[in-house]
Amino acid sequence: MKKLLPLLILIFPFLFSCSKEVKIDIPGYEEQLCIDGSIETGMPPIVLLSKSQDIYAPTNLDAFLNSFISGATVTVSNGSSTVVLDEICTDNLPAGSEELAAQLFGIPATELANYHLCAYTTLNTSVWGEVGKTYYLTVNFEGKTYTSSTQIVTPTNLTSSFWKPDGNSTEWGYSWASIADQANQYDGYKWEVKRINIGIDGQPRDAFFTKTYNPFFDDAFFDGLTFDFFYENPMSWDDPAIPSEGKGFYHLGDSVVIKLSKVDEKLFNYYEKKFAQIQTAGNPFATPTNIPTNITGGALGVWAGFSPTYDTLYCVQ
Amino acid sequence: MRLLLLFFIFFTSFASLAQQKSTISGYLTDAKSGEALIGAKVYIPSLKVGAETNTYGFYSLTVEKGIYTIEFRFSGMSNYSKEFDLSQDVSFNYEMGSTEKQLQEVVISAKKGENINSTKIGQIELDVEKIKTLPAFMGEVDIIKTIQLLPGVSSVSEGGQGFYVRGGGPDQNLVLLDEGVVYNAAHLFGFFSVFNADAVKSVNLIKGGMPANYGGRMASVLEVNMNEGNNKKFKVKGGLGVISSRITVEGPLKKDKGSFIVSGRRTYIDLIMKAAIPDSSPFAGSGYYFYDLNLKLNYRLGPKDRIFLSGYYGKDQFTFGSKEDDFKVEMPWGNGIAAFRWNHQFSNKLFMNVITTFSDYQFSFGSAQDEFQIKLKSGVRDLTGKVDFSYYPSTRHKVKFGVETVYHTFNPSSVSAQSQDVVFDTGTPEMLYSFESAIYAMDEFDVTEKLKINAGLRYSMFQHVGPFTRYVNGDISTPDTSFTYSNGDIVKFYDGLEPRFSGRWLLNDNNSIKFGYSYNYQYVHLTSLSAVSLPTDIWYPSTDKAKPQKGWQGTVGYFRNFFKNQYEGSVEVYYKGMKNLIEFKEGALPGDNLNDNTDNLLVFGEGWAYGIEFFFKKSVGKLTGWIGYTWAKTERKFPDLNNGNVFPAKYDRRHDLTVVAGYKLNDRLTFGASFIYATGNTLTLPSSWYVQEQNLLFNYGARNSTRMAPYHRLDLSVTLYDKAFKKKYDEVTGETIQVKKNFRSNWSLSCYNVYNRANPFFLYVDNDGDFLKGDFKITVKQVTLFPIIPSLTWNFEF
């Protein structure tokens, strides 16, 4: 059924004649805090804060980056240790952290100094991610308090991963994997990848992990089963070096690191709705979907715990 | 038991009154085809009393013994008068002849004075032959699109087949084809109706004051009757259109005893796509078509018995594939309806109709990509039995009573999926079984000359029976549980009384006031995840969790005719209250009901609607048509939606204006026009955006708080008929004479959306560009479906 919506999107252009921009009154805007926080095994918590914008608000780079806010008090606790996170801003970044900060905010490292963009994190390892623990987040901002919790669940490794050429092609194919899902428990998964074979610049082809088109899945259909499945190459779409017949595929000889993370059910619900909204935005066949946050107090966003495992795939027959 | 006693007292009282009276009864049929005439009038001018034929052409009129001149009238037919000696009961059947002149006129109904005299409020009968002269979208004559031009009725969306009546949802309309329920009355995702106009005889819409013999839906009844077939001679008619063609064959099984009609229709969209998409294309094999087939047989077993067998089968088939991606989708859906009816005339006052219908609607979706395959099915199947009696004790009373029961089988959603050899656990298909039954009685009677009342009572029952598995979903920390009902276990029982009442107060020959009240239970629901109607919408019965919808409607109207009934006007005011309405929870996604009950995803609320409707109609003359205007408001309140605040229904329209006109220039040329103006539909759009993990996300504002631009459109048509007569040399007289042609044809040119108005079909928020490049922007876009669309159809008949 979930395949039906993309299908209807595909066929609809055959039927309608045109679309045009209109200016129409959309009531109901209310400024809200957006919390984008995550923690994963062996890593510190990282929290970004921003404010929601009116649908007709300016959308240039300045407006986008100025939606991030600072001056909040952010606390993370694992039940036994409680730490107030440090506010680290782009205009006073520790040396060597520019690339990471640029990736976090999605802007070139050269632009960082032009903006006052802040993230909240800590070097105190007592609240870094550990499997099996629950992490509590508290954000105090402008007199309001927002709280949330997330769990780092026990990870599940892939049984195997392999590559095989698609159709008649001999050099392009999807990444395949086999997973043995654990029976009688809820299992939610997140799939990310990066290619580590060296590019012409002498660097690994991808510096960071990238999510696939629909990176989250759970075991509603396959609880306790072992089966093979495939995923596309999400980096290929914007990679000018990959010809059209190779879009979506890995090339023979690619080396791919697969990062498979486990998530709890509440988090899966958030991401399922989030990707449903991204994929169905503008589709009249879809229900307008507000994404169900796991944060109390009236904020948008998510506080997410991940427990990743890694697997390296060499794309050979 | 009390009800039975009531019936007994009721009918014995009529029997004692009837001793000094005589009855004339019989059947009125069309002299040309032998078709039963529905709604023909039998009138005694000296007594100013009359009767009307029922759906099967039967009439019964009981008066004081005496000699009377009786008139027989029917729209488009020559009136017939005859003197009868009613010192004893008389049985009289008559075949009425048509007048060519009247047949070509574009009118809704030519029952002059009917709208003043009857107790019918909120009811409109459409003449199919007249509908055919109105502008048709892509050349397809469409009954439902014509209904959407009536006051109080609005379309779901541009081109859509779903319709909303006085603030009710599309599932609140009972659509009947020869008494079989039609669950999905649309082809091609809603752009065309399943009703092939060539096979349809009559259309009756009841939008208020629903009589007690109808039930199961809250808003309206759309009763469509198929042609019976010509029992005099064989006839063929058909049409060649832009996207489809149709053909109908009818004729006698045995002359004047029985007849048949077979009618088929098919689109060529798949053939056009096949020609347009070369075999080398990755999309070769993609296509769409629909077809439908109507069949009807009838046979007179004797003067008092007649049987009918009706069938409809229609299917839509959508196929989409991409060889490149090894991806294929097949999506078939369709209705199948079969109805068997037996008419028996117990006496000249008591008419019985026994009905058995089978109705089936199935939707399927299958997708395969590489080794992964998924198949989804949903559907509903009904088996119905009904016995309906019409009893005519005197001219002052017309009684109907009966019983009916329906066995429903629902399959809201069943999924199977596999990857290579691994079959996924998609849960047990959710099948739901239920019985819906009713007993009813109603009497239309003249209290005084001025006051006429139709009072009825319907008692309905609903049983949800096993097998059934109830899933109880825990929260994050509580495990889900389930418990099972065995075959035949009663899961839930509902029942209720549904009083129905309508009346007419005659002010004078040209003015009347009418009023109506109806209370309805609705035990089946249509749930939709999308903003537009789709074949994927799910029919779902009442369960222990989903209670029956309940609604009441009160209507008051003033009716007036002008210039010897040439013009008819009316104003109707209504208020409607609705309880236990259902919607999906906010954020529900397709597939969430797997390993679960669909009703766990539903939320429940109430609604109300009110409005005023103006209707002005010209029925005779060269220029005919109507003007309708509706001011209406319809709102909903769900504790679990929109933070519990009241919100407008998605089809809440404040203003709705329609103008329909037909002009007959001469016997060969007819013009048609229709214009519609409506306040834009409501919808929910995001009121703000925010960013998470560099993804732009939207936050939606209040439900249905945005209103689209107004909708307006003008359609025009012109129909050119061939000459009805041909010249022939008469060898006997040596003169050239005119002979009526056996083969008749016409060209019908329609133009949809003449001034190319870009009407909104839906709006969406689009984002495009790149923040870093400085060209990122968020815009609201309006999608327009149909520009100006001319179409040409050639129709023939011989």
C-alpha cells in the first residue's frame, strides 16, 4: 500500500494540465521551538535549536541560518549523571571542528565565521551514548521548559552484505544485505552509507554517512525472519561522475560502509511520519501529516538515540 | 411483536372502509417499447383525485362506486381519457403513445403541478433522455455530473463522481442500481460515472425527507433504474466518442411478454497509450482502460406476475511498468451487481415486490520490483433480501411496508508480500461480517384537501458477527493483546427507530408549503486517507468501536408554480445534525492497519449542516432549464482532531450557483449550456516550516482552514440530429412521400470549460532550489485539472 502513493504521484502528471503559483491566506502560524537532538553509541549528545518560520517567511540563506537560536540551557541525563551541555558556536569553534560543524548545519565551512550558529554538546563522557541506557533531555529557553527521553537499544548486526549487478548490467547494482531479525520484540532500523574507495582527489569519496531515500524500516512484516533486501546508492543522484544508467546503483569496485542503527518504536514513528511527509508533500492523495514529536512542552523536532553497527561491503561479484 | 400488532390494526381499519368503493388498477407502458412508465398519473378530474404508477408501472386507484372519466398522463406522451364504470373493480392496462415534439425538450420532468401537490420534499427526478442533450465531459453523458448541478448537491472535486448532499459525506449517499447497492460509482479515479446513460431509464434523487422504505445512509438516495428493453422489436443504439464507445441491443424475448437489453461500453485510453508509447520505451505496457456491461431481462409470467433479472459488471484496469527498473504495478477495481425481482399483484390494491440483490466491490493493487512483490486487496460484498408491499386502500392512502436484510462481508485491507522465497508476515486479513436488517411501514395520506402527510417508521438492526479478532494496542510500555470471536458469535448489536415524516400544505393550486423530518442510522462507513476520493477508500462496518452514524434532518420549503405550471420555483431551508462521524487519526498512514483493526486508527466526532436552497425551473417551451442557488454551511467537531476545535468540512461551500439551459432551435438543432459557480473547497496547508537534520519540514495549521479560489465553469453543447424523414417515390400514387427513417443519428459537440478557467483541483506547498545558491523558495501552487476540452460524439439508433 505504501507503494501506492508514489505510484499515484507518478500517474497524476498524465492527468492534470498545469500548476501555477498562487498567494493564498494560510492562517494558523505560531512560532515554535524546534529541537534537533541526537545521541548514539560512543558519541556525545548534540542538540541544535531553531525556530519555526511562517510559510511565507523569507527563505534566503540568511533567513534560514538566522532561524537557529542560542542562549538556551540544555541538560542531558542518563538517570545517574546529569550534564549541562556546552554551547559551542561557529564564531568560537575549537580548531579542527570546522568540517564537522559545516556538515551539521549544512553550509560550507567558509561560511561558518559569518554566522552565529550554536550547537549544544559536551566532552563529559559520562553522558555519551551507551547501549541499553535511556537519555533524558531538558531544554530551557525563554522561560519555557521542554523535555524528552530516548533509548539506545541493543543493536542487530547484518548477517551478510553483498553486491550484484542489476538486470543486464555488469557493472552497476544495488547493495544487498541479509538480516536475521530478532523474534518477539520490536525492531526499528535506520540505514546509512558512505563510499570509502579513494576518489581522484586522493580522499575517500564520501566524508560522511548519507541516508537513503527511505532509510527507516521496522519489523512489522518480518518479525523473527531472515531475508535478503536491497538499498539504493543515495549519493549517486548528485554525483556528476555517475552516468544516468548508474543512478541509484553502486559501481563494481566500490567500497561501501553500511551503518545500520537500531531505534525504538517512538523514534521510528517520528521518522516514518517525517519521511512520509517529505515524500508526499503536495500529493492530494496523502493526508496532511504533522510529525509526532517525542518532545513535551510544545516544541517541534526530535530527541533521537541510535545504536549503530557497521559493515563494509566490497562491490564485487 | 408490537409492530406486527400495529400493522394488523392499521390494515383491518382500511379494509372496513373499502366496502363501498371500487378500484381501477393496472399497468401503464410505453406503446413504442413496452417499457413500464414510472410516475405516470392516473387522474379523475371530477373528483380531483389521482394515483401514480410505481417503479414497475403499476397503479391502483380506489374511489366511490360510479362512472368516471379517467385521464392517463405521462411526460412526453399524449394524454389519454376514457370513461369507466366503476360499479365494480376494473383492471385496465394501457400503452401510452409518445409525441415527438415533447420528447426533444430539455426538461427535468414534465409532471406539471407535481412539485406543488406531492409530499415529496428534497426530491428530484431526472429524465435521462433530457440529460443527453446537456454538455458532456469528453462526450460521456454523465448522470452524476448532472446531479451535481442541482441545488444542495456539490461535487467532491473537479471532474469527480463523488457528491455531497446537504453537508453529508460521499458515503452517506445510498446509490442504487435496480435496487442493488453501488459502492463505487466511478471509473477512472472518479472522472466518469459507472452509469451508462444508454442503459438507464430513470434517475431519482432524494436529498431530504427520505421515505421509510429507504435506509442505511444518512444524506440521500440516488435511485437509478435500468431500461427494461424493448418488448416490441429489436433495436440497436450506440455512440462513438473521443475516449470511449458504447453499444446497446434490446429486443423482445417474446413479444409483449418479455424483453432483454444488453449494453456495453469501453474506453480506448490504453490503445491510445499503446500507440503513444513505443515498445522500446521503458514504460511500454503501461495503460488504462475501463469497461462496463449492463444486462437486464424481464418476463411476464402472467397478468399478475413479472420477473426481472438485472446485472452490471464494470472494471477499471490500470497498469504501469518500467522495464528499466524492473517495476510493475497492476491496479484493477470494479463493481458487480446482480438483482432478481419478482412482482406479484395479490389484488388490485396490493402489490408485492420481492428483491434479491448481490453487490460486490473489489479493489486490488499489486506491485513487483525485482524480487519484491506486494499485493493488497480490499472490498465489500452484500447479499440482500427484501420484500416490499404497496397497498392502495383508498385514494386518500398509499401504504408501503416491508422488510429487508443484508449480509455484509467486508475486507478493508489484506496484504501479502514476499521477497524471493521469504513470505512476509502481513497478519491475518481483517474480514468483517455483519447482518443489517430493517422493517418499515409508511402511509402517504390526504388528511384534508390541503394537508397531505407521508408518515413512516423504520426499525433497523445491525449485528457484527464473528469470526473476528479484536486487537487492543498497548502503548510503548504495554504489550499489544488480542481476543478472538468465533464463527457466529455476536460481537456487537445495534438497533434504533428511524421516524420519517413529510407533509404538504396546499395554499392554492399554485402554492404549497412542505416540511419534512427524517432520522437515519448508518451502519457502514467509508474511510479515506486522502483529500480526494479514490478507489483505495475503505468501506468499513460498525463494530464495537466504530458506532453507527446517526443523523436527523429537518426541512421546510415553499413551492410555487407560475404561468400555468410552465415555471416552477421553490425555496427550501434545512438543518442537519450528525453523530458518530468517522475520520482517520491525524498522521495515519496506509498500511497502518496491518496486524491491527482498521477502527483502531479511526476517531469519532459530530457534525452539522444548514442551508437554504433556491430553485427555479422552466419546463416547457423552446428554452428550458433551471437556476439553482444554495447558501450552506457544514462543520465538524472531533475531540481528537484539530485540538478538539470546530472545523469546516472539506466540502463546506458557502455559495453554489448553477444555471442550466437548453434551447431547441428546430427539430434538428439543440443547444445546451451549464454554468456553475461555487465557493472554493477547504483544505489543510502547512502554516510554518522548520528544519531538522537539514530536512525542511512543514507544520500544518488548523484543519481545513485554507480555502481555495472559487470554482466556476461554463460548458456548452450543440446537437445536430439527422433528418427524421426521407423522401420516397410512391409507385401507387406516383407522388413523392416522406417516410420515417429507421436509422437515426446525431452529432453531439460539447465544450467543457469554455472560457478555460484555471479552476483549483488542489493546492500544495512546493519547495525548490538550494539555500546555498540563494535560489531556495517555498511557494503555494495550485493544480488545475482540466482546461477547455472540446469533444465530439456520434450517436446512432436503428
